[in-house]
Amino acid sequence: MSNVENTLSIIKPDAVERNLDSQIKEMFIKNGFDIIKEKKIQIDKIEAEKFYKVHETKPFYNDLCTYLSSGPIVVMVLEKENAILANRELMGSTNPKDAKEGTIRKKFGLSIDKNSVHGSDSLENAKIEIDFFFKS
């Protein structure tokens, strides 16, 4: 029985600024993901605050929202069997220093804040996050 899922992936401002979008997309494709939707956009701080609302009580919330709205981002819907877990494994730990070799954050992440990519952490959040950027 197949368990094909969709997940949201964001190539964050630090990676877009360094022109890493193609290399990161290539890593997704090599790892069996289909990129079924994608667009390059820039969001404002208010939109970033809505997107990261789940983190609003955390101390890093304001910096996170400022950062996500600081430059262009690439938002994508990725599809694959068990996409959410597979994407989280491919991204690596939030802190690039702790990420495994071969992961996106180990390869491209600059710091715990500028870690190059975001991915949904659950099926429920994937749906919410995909709708946030791709609601028709």
C-alpha cells in the first residue's frame, strides 16, 4: 500500500541569496521527490508572522519572522512516499553543526537561524502550510 504524501519545503532567504535554489532542488529530485508546485516570492513580516504563528510564544519568533521576510524565498510542494519524514531526514538537524553529512543543512546551512530550508513537521501542518502559500 502506498503512502504518498505532500509536504511544504521553503528554500529560505540565505540560500536564495547565495543562488543555491537549483542545487537544493536537485538534491530533492535525486532523493526521489517530485516538485509538484513551486514559486519564488517575497513575503512581508505580517505574512511571516501568520506562517510561523505556531511558534509565537517562543523567544526566537520575532527573529524568525524578520528573517523569513528578509528576502526572496522559494516555496515548493514536494511529493513522495512518506514525504514528511523523508524531507526532514534530507534537511537534517535545525542546527547545521549537528546535521548529518549529506543533508541540505549540513551542506548549505550557515547557522541555526540561517539553516537554508524549512519543511513541514506533520501531515496536519503540511496541509496548513501548503494552503498558506498555494491556496487557489
